[in-house]
Amino acid sequence: MAIAFVLIQQLRELESDNIVARTVYSEVPPKVEYSFTDYGRNLEPVLHALCDWGEAHLSRNNRHKDGSVSPTTATDF
């Protein structure tokens, strides 16, 4: 549950900084969506560069000393 709290806290900070917009739907079960604001979309190039770096970093870390490569799985994160 602590992870969910941290995520909610981060999303609230991004919302208060006008980076993301929060849309609440009155449904059961409750539904909330987050989207980038126009201001938040300015971060797109930075986020793409960070994603590219992360993918390259994962590939590098999956190489063993013998030269073999481990497949990336969700548990690697």
C-alpha cells in the first residue's frame, strides 16, 4: 500500500505543478485518468530521451561476463 501512496503523492504534485490533468469519472468502481497538460507536453523530448537511455542501460545490464544476454522481464524493474 505504501507504493500506491507514493504514486498518488507524486501524481498530486504533478497536478499541482500543472504537468498533468486529473479527470474523475463518477462510476462504480471509481475511475480516474491522468493526462499531460499542454505545459506537461513540453517534457516529451526529455521523457523520450530518458526512455531511450533506460532501454540502452537495461540491455547493458543484461549482458553477462561470458557475453550472453539475459532476457528482460517485468521483475527486472
